Amino acid sequence: MDLLNTLVDKGLRRESPTREEALAVLATSDDDLLDVVAAAGKVRRHWFGRRVKLNYLVNLKSGLCPEDCSYCSQRLGSKAEILKYTWLKPDQASAAAAAGVSGGAKRVCLVASGRGPTDRDVDRVSDTIKAIKEQNGDVEVCACLGLLSDGQAERLREAGADAYNHNLNTSEATYGDITTTHTYADRVDTVNKAHAAGLSACSGLIAGMGESDEDLVDVVFSLRELDPDSVPVNFLIPMEGTPLAKEWHLTPQRCLRILAMTRFVCPDVEVRIAGGREVHLRTMQPLALHLANSIFLGDYLTSEGQAGHADLEMIADAGFEVEGAGEVTLPEHRASARGGGCGSHADGGGCGSHTGADGETAGAGGCGSHAGGGVCAPAPASTPAPVRPAEEPRTDLVAVRRRGAGTDLAPNA
């Protein structure tokens, strides 16, 4: 297919595809799906080999958020029966992080619900970052605290934070349809503050909220322009008790096309499969590893994920390997400006280069996972789940998190 050959060539050169080419990827048929995965896989392997970076979420403060993001189970007015608790103490958060690190996670993502941190909140998170770094010196720490005020990104950097997450979530044109309590421009501003402070920017999207193909292409091109080092791709978990509870539009094939399009537009950037991979990719998760080079290990913010050991088995069975603590995630041209750290905004910019797109960001989402995302482990062999049509909602795969941070039960890692 000429389109795929063109996209591979451009991806190896870090050249941006056209909007028409990106839209064409999303429009490919199921008959061509494996060809699309194979083509995007060539770009993924060129820049990242067969390594898979593991990330681990710690929800520092759950629920009770004043923002009205429609996709979020922690939103104002949410009736989702999630865990609700205030700030974890630094030693509690450090213990939770240690579980993820022991499971193979290279990055710990510290998340707190809310519009944005107060200066006192930044002090709390700074103490937590220091506690985690003292216990696990090699671990990367990403903070996700919502909208940042002037000087807060610098303080987090001084405390030892390596990265900051703030997602774009959707296109600028449709942003007002999912959130009214802050603006798209607010999100852009926070990502730019993270950049300016020397933090590795992490910003992504949520698919499955009723958006069009054009909206998906818009948000990914906007991310390319914003130049994050990592792009989390969330697949909406329609959590009961939220306005989007009935939005079940995704199929495994659709998810793979979205990941492939993201890889072609952002060839040399860490593309992370975030919330919802178990629910929407299901048995096709291993194919997604040919497109993305990063996943979350274990549970998400408010919902349960696949068992941690199952994640590790999946990676090994698919012929991939877990990225070690001493390995640099990003290609040399991006990592060199940061001295081999989380990444850089060197030469040619973020998802490749600064070419055509509007800048946009996303907010109080957990390292890309405020979509709720996650599932419990598959049903035991003795009670197989009934076969369902692909388009039927899989509410059986959604489980509210009842373990780990904020509970007395061991985490899933």
C-alpha cells in the first residue's frame, strides 16, 4: 500500500505526515489492519527497538474534584462509587510507589485530583518526590496535579520531579463539550510551564468520547506541535455515574488504528497505552505493543487494571522486553539535551518537529489516565465469560479500584 510505504519513510525521517494521510490511516479497513500495524511497527522499532517502558500510577488524592470533566469519575457531581480520600502522606505514597518499582516500573506517576495545586500542595508533593527518590534513586517521577501557577513547575523540578503530565484529551474545537470549568488554553499554558521549567512534558488524549476522525487527528497534530516527550493514549472507560457512561464506541481494531496514527504523527516520542487498554483492546493488547513503547503496570487511578504479572507475561510472550532502569527511553537526538534523562526537546522538536498544528493540553488527569481506565483480571477458566458482539458494551470488564493507595490492601503491581 503506497500510503503505508510513504508513512514509514516519513516516520524514519521524523517527517510529519499530512492531515489527509493521518485521516487515511483511521479510515483503513479491517482487511488492511495487520498491514497498518506492521508499517507503524517498523517506525516504533526503528526508534525504540523492542523495549517496553513500564509506568506506575499512585493516586495521591482521590475524588472530590471541583472540575466538571465529563469523562472523569472524580469530577464534580460524579455518582461513580470510587474511593475518596485526601492526601497520602509521603511515606504512604513512597510505599505504594515501591510496589510498582518492584514490579518493573521505571516511572512513577504521582496524581492528585483537583483544578490545580496550592503552594502547600506543591510542598506536600515535593516531600513525596524526595521520599520516593531516597528509596528508589533510579526511578523517574512524573507529577500530575492539574493546572500550574507561575513558579510551581520550577519548585517540582527542584524537588526532583523529572516530568509533568497534563493531557490535551480532545481537539480544541470540541474541548468545550467535555469541560466547562477551565479552558483549552489553560491546559496549553500548563504544558508550556512544564517545558519552561525543564520538566519532560507528558501530554496525551482520550479516544472514545464521541469524537470524529478529524478531532483525533487535530489533537494528535496539536500534541506534535506542543512537543511532549511522551504521549499517553487513553481509551475512554465509560464509568457508571459519569455523563459519558453510555459512550461505548471503540473496537479493538479502532484502537489499533488510533495508536498507529499517533505513532506515524509522533514517530520518535514515547507513545503510551494508558487507561482502557484492557477494556477496549482486550485480546488484541499484544498487537498494540508493536505500536506503543510504553504502558501502565497494574491498576489505574479509580479502576482496576490487568494483573501486573499478566502484563509482564504479555510483554514477554509478544517478543518484547521490559526497559531497564539504566536504559534511556528516548532516541539520542531527544535525550541528549537532557543528559540522558527522561528526554529532550532537541533538534526537530517533539513528536518529530514543530510543523503545522495548534497547541493544546489536558488537565487533571493521572499521567494520562483520568479517563477512569482499567479492568480486573480475566474471569477464571471455570466460569468463562459469554461471547459478545464486538460493539456491545463490556461493562463486565470495568471494576472500581478497591486496593492499593488509599486502602489497607496490597496494590496490583
